[in-house]
Amino acid sequence: MSKSYFSEESIEQLKGGLSPVLRGLRDLQARALSHGFASDVAREYAYQGFGRRLDTCRRCVSRVFDLIPVDLEGVPNDDARKDAELHIHAFLLAVYGALDNLALVWVKEREIIKPNGNPLNSSYIGFRPGNSIVRESLPDALQKKLAGYDGWFGQHEDYRHALAHRIAPYIPPYAVDPEKAGLEADLGRQSLEALFHGDIPKHQELEREQLALRRFLPFIQHSWGQPATPVVFHAMLLADSNTLIEIGADVLDLLAA
């Protein structure tokens, strides 16, 4: 059985980062729900949009860490892997939607409009690099912070767009050292042949040898034939959650001022 993909140090860091993230998402949700909003629209999007999505993020992060532990040795079963995929899909959409909900809350509370006095269309509302009117309505310090996240926004939007419109991100079931790929495939053929002839002990031995050559890599990727960046999903879940917590807290600080 292969060892975990992560080093002992990385395992401790990921495990140690989980509880603060879960607590941070819960606390941010509570803060959003307790804020007194002037706009009815802002209140609804803060409660039913932003707040509920934060809860979705928290549940997804917790469940993925349960389904595929960072110290997992060997290869996860298909049910665990596919369920983890589903929770990652929900997480990606929830993070994207939560930030858009938060941006709309800001727009409604601060009555942000176009330079010509017309209301902002939905496509104008967000914190991404192209949402210049909303970004420019923020204090300089937060504008600068968001600019530092431009690369993150780009990668996150790529994965969200792939999920909604192209190839959904997935977790490969296992990986094999290219130098041993031929041996792994040959062991598989021999194992099936032994099973066909009723030699169960030989089939089981060959199957164990084949499985020993497989290693699990905790990555997600949406395409192997087109440009795409593979992502270590445990680290992504924590990092994206922390980014959401940080931006959310900054915006709520401004609204409370």
C-alpha cells in the first residue's frame, strides 16, 4: 500500500488549518446574519445568499476531509472519491456565488451606480478584475488587496466556468509511475486471466501486486487535453475558504463603520 501523498509536515499543517477554517466560515456567517442592513435587497442577499453559501462551503470542506483524509494511505474507493468530487463542485460554485452575493450587498447598501446614474447590471456586480465600478467604490486598501488576488480570481473563474459549461473538475482514481505503467497493465491482464481459469489465489496475489503500483494523487483538474492547472484540492479548500473569510470580513467591517 502506497503512503500518503503529503509529507508528515504537510499533513499536520492541513489538519491544523481545518478547524480554524470551519470556525471562520461559521463566525462570518453569524456576523452577516446579525448585521443590520438598510436595504431590503441587501438583507436578503446577505442572509439567503451569502450566509447560506458560507454554510455550504463549511459543510463541503468538512466532508471532503472526512471522505479523503490527508493522511490516507493507498487509493480511496470510488464512492468516497466521487462523493468528494460532488462536494468540491458545490464548494466551487458556493465560493463564486458568495462573493457575488457580497458584492451585491455592498452595491445596494452603498447605492453604487453607473457614472451616468443608471443602476448596475448584474454583470457589473462582483469583486473580480473586470468589475471596475464596484472595485473603485471600495477604499484604496481593499482595492489593492483585491488586485493582489487577481490571479486567484482568474483560476477560480476558470474552474467554475469549466464546471458549469465545459468539463467538470474530477479526481483521477489513481496514478502510476510512467516507468511502471506497462508492468501495472500486464499485472492486470494476468490477474484477469487467473480469475478466468479459476485460480483465485494467483488472481488475488497479482491484484495485490498491481494495486501496490498505484498511488493516489489528491488533485482535481477539468481537462487533460486543454490548458488547465491541476490543483491539490485539500489545500485549495482551505486557501479559498480563507480568502473568502478575509474578503467577507473586510466588506462587513466597512458596512459596520
